Amino acid sequence: MEEVDIEGGGENGFRVRKYLPVLANDGAVHEISPIDSGSTASAFPDQPANLRKINVGPGVNGSSDAKEGNAPHQQQPNGTEQESKLELFGFDSLVNILGLKSMTGEQVAPPSSPRDGEDIPIIAGQPDKMGTMMGVFIPCLQSILGIIYYIRFSWIVGMAGIGGSLLLVALCGICTFLTSISLSAIATNGAMKGGGPYYLIGRALGPEVGVSIGLCFFLGNAVAGALYILGAVETFLKAVPAAGIFKGTMTAVNGTAVAQPIQSPSSHDLQIYGIVVTILLCLIVFGGVRMINRVAPAFLIPVLFSLVCIFLGVILARKDHPEEGVTGLSLETIKENWSSNYQKTNSAGIPETDGSVTWDFNSLVGLFFPAVTGIMAGSNRSSSLKDTQRSIPVGTLAATLVTSVMYLVSVILFGAVASRQKLLTDRLLTATIAWPFPSLIKIGIILSTMGAALQSLTGAPSLLAAIANDDILPILNYFKTTDSSEPHAATLFTAFLCAGCVVIGNMDLITPTVTMFFLLCYAGVNLSCFLLDLLDAPSWRPRWKFHHWSLSLLGALLCIVIMFLISWPFTVVSLALASLIYKYVSIKGKAGDWGDGFKSAYFQLALRSLRSLGASQVHPKNWYPIPLILCRPWGKLPDNVACHPKLADFANCMKKKGRGMSIFVSILDGDYHECAEDAKAACKQLSTYIDYKNCEGVAEIVVAPNMSVGFRGIIQTMGLGNLKPNIVVMRYPEIWRRENLTEIPSTFVSIINDCIVASKAVVIVKGLDEWPNEYQKQYGTIDLYWIVRDGGLMLLLSQLLLTKESFESCKIQVFCIAEDDADAEALKTDVRKFLYDLRMHAEVFVITMKWDAQTDGGSPQDESLDALASAQQRIDDYLTGMKAAAERDATPLMADGKAVVVNEKQVEKFLNTTLKLNSTILKYSRMAAVVLVSLPPPPLNHPAYFYMEYMDLLLENVPRILLVRGYHRDVVTLFT
């Protein structure tokens, strides 16, 4: 084994035939000139400088012993030789009316991503990396145990009753628990980068869905931070009324006078203090992960202390102690508070007979759900975890179960310790009944809610930075970060959003918005796990085994149901926002392949569809053209042009409304092992060209010793089942004689013969440089010289051309060739009826042509006669050289590496036939937008040079023409 250097292709990296170059100032080249060079160096920037060279046995580089023209199927192109006046075309004449009526009866490239080639850094002992407890469980616990539990939970119990509250908690808890299971399964299916749920959803459902849901989840986290901050400020102002700058509002319960009216903080105080707290928390977040880890215990300890004090206070409470309305734990109180008592309230939540807010179970779901939405706090910080595959499932599920059990117990305890009026009027009931330090509980509530806000303000910038780092949306480039830096720009933007929501000053208005965004994200996580579990791709091997696709589907449906339960207008707005982001990403975003579940679904759907198509012949009603386009024959293109710019335009003309698949193929001469890297670079360049031309197609590069061998392999192996190319498209080699390229005729004839043997249709384009694009309007006619039966392919192509904007103003003319005047009228009537039944509008002309006569309807044009004389002279010279070589070597006549038999009379007949047809075309179709004529197959035992002379004479002075040959299969039908 030795180290060897692999040289890049550079400017001369491709092996291209030395034909006439397409000049750089060619109009057709200007259209594609922006495409970058496809050299190996540019296509593989990260290619290592050296690779191990593996010695292989001599059998690996097997060579083909087949010579051009020596294939065993040599006699098949024309079938059985028979005496016919149209033997040049190898088909029966259209005069056979019954024949016309019978027509009725490399190694896979690694998936690219916006961050292709990026390794996942997992560095042991890195100081910022955290474990399960501090990295997942504690952040989730802080986020879940937020403001809703402390200052809204007892109010919810009083409004919905114990029974309704248990149902409410169970419904929300099941939703988050199922989402945690799905999250655990996806998170343990591989290493995670930053971004948490966005990373999971994006890699499962694709970048469009991932970014749309990820941005909604980012907005949800930013708004949730404002929710927690407002809760902390409201608690502070209730605990210290003197701190209020503005006068609060006094409210009487249900319009009755009470000894101590309920006071609510001023909205202006909430706004001012809220903005101050937002700034302080953002300064902590700017300190980075280390600062947050130092501050987190200061927020966590009061949470645990407050919970202990609340439960001790509930146990030790007595009737009217510590305040009036507290009953202590009482079975009678449970019975009184079991049923619901929905009432109208003012904007502060105080019951009023003429209140502006009406509450029911659905609205309470929207109010309570943010209390269970902290399950993503750990996954949001996935980039800061030592082991995401262990920490995320264990920490998230533990936090979900602990808080759900605590909520269920709290429902019963709160419902048993105070009267309904107390539950509805005392927003700080948790501080009222806490023991032994009720005042300190308010401080604990403030710090705990600020801790939840801190988690939101920490997760949201990280999420936005992860979306920006994936380089999908250019508009988010301002928020990009490196692996070692903090997302300061994203933090500042999050702070502005949070401050804007704080200005609203009403916590109950913000809560439903937060709920919708979180539910949308949870639905995305569940759908991701459902899709991956259902498809069960080989790469789907999560370490977390306790999951099933039915649970994920149930979780997703539950999320959607809860969204509509809360508020269908909010649901519609949230889905509309996500859809708009999805559409924006689809249009403006950079394409990337992340191996998402949709790609796996498309793959399985394609396999199932392919099997359902079977291998039998496709019915004419279901026939679609699948062109195989030879990109680079008969001419050298500039290095930055992978294919002739007009070939894609012509390929699109063969499709109805652009639907259908094209296969663009280029053949590189050489040894595959030596040219493998060049082939990959060329394939990438060709794919870029196809995308640039907005053509639905795929690129394939084949390395072969020569073009004939390469095409023969392509025509036999390309495609699967009925999804094989059925039409071979190439340009006519107009330059072969001008450049004296003697190898072109044999290659050209070999390709046509291979197509005939493989039952492929052939379309050869002359005048490709002048082929119009979609913006170049054409006028005049599309003329069809329908000489032989071709299954209706020529008729179908003309109809497809009319569907394009460039040819929509043209009319179709069909010229049929009759050999006798007696057949002309019958043929014309039959063809008209046939076209009418095919729903094709065309004008029919029948031309009587005496093939055996020297002239037909007048003398040919002078230039045609000159071309005929030149062709005869060249054929005579070529034949003389063949005979001299045969006499010298004492061998039979040889051409193209095989023995040939030259019948000079037959050669003369073929020249006259092509001359007559050329004269007819020039007479009737000189001004046509495009001419379609039947392609005659190469005659047996004739040198390829002779066939090229026949073709040149047929196409002489015709600027734009399509040579079309069907494959004995009908592509049109009369019947519905």
C-alpha cells in the first residue's frame, strides 16, 4: 500500500472529444455561462489530498472485446430484408390503410446538508458541558413549575372544580408525556447538535417543516419569557403594594360590597417593572452558559423551598386560619368544590357579573397548558450536554412525571383546603397558606418564575442561532454563531420580542399565544417520531425502546385537538403563520438533503409505485415521454457548460406542462478507475445545469472506453421496470465533414442501430443552436412528413410542441407521401378521420411522389443538385479507397471494422430518394417553424460514411428539422 496524490480535473480535468468547439460568444452559451466550472477541484473542495491505493486483480478492469458493427444483432435493425420502394425507411407505406388503422388497437454521494461535512464535537471534560440533572432535569423543572402553578392554579381549581381540574391536568399531562416519549426516541437515534426540537423536527420532516415549526417555537419561547416575567412582577407588586408607581384598580367580587376589596396592580407598573426585569435577565444570559449555571441554583432553591412550605401550609391549615375562607383539609370542602362554577371575570381574573371575559373548560386548557410546556428546556440546550442520548430522555421524562403527579395532588389539596370564593379571589393563595414564612414564599415565587423566564430567554436564542447556522434562510445570517461563541445577536433580538410582549401587560392575553406555539411544536415532534417509526428505515435505531408509532400519532392528534379546544381562531392563525414560513423557506431557502423522513416516504412510495407499474407494455393512454438526452456528442463545449444550452429547452418541449422525467447523460472516454473523480465532478456540474434550466430530470455520467461502448451500456441498463427511457435525443453531427472527423459516422450509426435493437424511439435535432427558448415566439407552421408508421410519435410530438408558449401560435400541417395518384384521395380521407379521432387539429396534404422517377413535380433546386453531385463524388472517392485497400490487403471490402457489400445501384437509389424528399421539404416547408420527418434506419451492409451522406443530402438547406423514428409501439389511441 502506498500514498498517492489524486490530481484534480482543473481546466483539463474532463476528457472531451476534439470536435468543433461552441464558441464562448455563442448566443446559446451566454444563456448558461453563469454556471461554475465543474472541475474536480471546485466540485470537491474538501477532498483529502491523498488516498490509499488498493491493488486489485487483473479481472477487475475487464475490457470489452466487442467491436463496432460486430455485435450479434447486426441483422436486426431493419428486420427481414424485403423488396420495397421504401426500403430506405424500413417500414410499410402509409398507403397500407389497414396498417394505419392498426394503430388504434458510483458510489452514492453522501447526503448534502446546509452544514455538509461538519462533525459533531463531543469533547470529554469540556467545562461547559452538563449532565442529566443540571442540563435537563433542573431546567425542565424550572420551566414547568412557572408562574401558572403559583398564581393561577388555585384559581383554575375554583373555576373548573376538582373534577374538571383533574381532567384538565390529565389531558395536558398525557399530551406532554406522549411528546416526551417521542422526543426521547428521536433524540436517542443519533448525536444531536444545537437547536433542540428544531434539530429533531428538521432532520425528521425536512428543512422547510423544521424551520417553520422551529421559528414558531422560538416565538413561543420568547413570548413565554414575557409571561413568566409578568407573573413575577405581578407577584412582587401584590406582595409590596407600596412599590407601585401608578394607582392600582379596586374590584368588588360579583358586584357586592366586601370589607376588603381586591386590588390589582396597574398595567403601567407591570410594563415598567417587566422591562427592567427583562433587561436584568438578558444581562445574565449574555454572561453565557457558565453564568447561567452559577445563577440557576439561586433560582432553584427557592422553588424547592416554596413547594415544601406550600404543602406544609396545606396540611397545617385550619378553619379561617391563616385567613378567612381557608377551611383546612375537609371532605365537605372537596364535595363543594368538586363540580365546576364557570363565571365571568374582568381582565384581571376577578369574578364580576358583567365581566368582559367568559371562561369555560376550553379556555382554561389554554390558560393552564403553559404550566406543562417546559419539557423542551433540556433539548433546547442540547449543544451544552455531555450525552444527549442519555440525558434528554431520562431528564425530560423524570421532570414530566414528577410535575404531573404534583399537579394532580395539588388539585385535590387546593380543592380541599379553601372555599370556592377564596380560590377565585385570592390569586396568591399559595403564599397565603404557606408555612412557616408566607412572606418568603412570595420571594420564592418571584425567583422561581424568573428562573423559568431565564430558561426561556436561554433556549430561545440558542434555537434561533441553530436555525441561522444551518444557513437555510439568508435573512437569518445575522444570528449565526461559531461553535464556541454565545448567540449574543439572537439574545438581543429575543429580548426585544420579550419586551414587546411585556408592554401588553396582561398575562391572560399572552398565555393562549404561548400555548399555540408550544402545541404546534409538540405536534411536530410527535409527527416526526410517527413518520420515522412507521417507515422504519434501516437508520432508525433509537436507544429508547419504549415507543410506538401509535403513541406518537395519538400525541400529535391530541395536540391538534387541544389547539382547537382552546381557540380555533388562534389555531388557524398559528397554522397560517407556520404555512407562510414554510412557503417562504420553500421559495427563498437553500435546498438541502438531511435524510428526513419525507425522503424515506418518497422512496418507499416510489418503490411501491414502480412495482405497481409492472414490466408489461404501457397502455398508450398512460404513455409519457422519458427522453434520454446525450449531452456532449459532436462538439466540444466550454469547460463551464455541462450540456448544450438548448438541449434542456428541447427536452422541456417534449413534456406536457413540464411534467415528466428527463435523463441527461454524458459519456467520458477513459478508464473508470482513473476518471471516477472526474465523473463525480461532471455529474455535479450537469445537475447544476439541469436545475438552472428548470428542467425535471436527473444527471448521469458514464465512463467508457469510447462513446459507442458507453452508449450501448446505457441503453441496456438505464432505468427500472417501466421507468426506462423510451426516447433517445441527440443533436445531428453537422460538423463531421467540415472538421473531417471520420470517427463520427460509425459512432452515429452505432447509436441509431443500438436504439432500434433496444426498441427505443429516436429524435435527432438539426439546428439546435437556433432552437427557440420559452420567450422566443414562433409563427408559421409545424410540418410533419409522415412517411412511415411510427406509432403516432411524430403526431404526439407536434401536439406537445403546441403546448409551449414559443409554438402556441403555430399550426400543424401533415404531409403524407403517396406513390400513386389513385391512392392520394383515399389516404387523405383516412388520415383526416384518424387525426379527428385523435383530437388533433391539423391540415392534411398528400403528395404523390414517384420514387423511381428522376424528377417529381419539377426539377430539384440547383443547390440540391449541386449537393447530390458532391455526395456522389465523395462516395465514389470513398469506394475507390475501399477497393484499393481491399486489393492491397487481399481482403473483402472493409468499412468501420467490418466487411461490407456495396450495391452501387442501391446507393444511387438511396441518394435519389433523399434528394426527392429534400426537394419536397424545401418546396413546401422552407418557411416552417420546425419540420418533422421520419428517420430512415441505417441500411444493412452499407458503410456508415454512406449513411451520413444520405442524411446530409436529406437535410440540405433545411434550417430546423427533427428526425423522428418510433419503435413499433403505439403512443396515441383513439379510445377514451
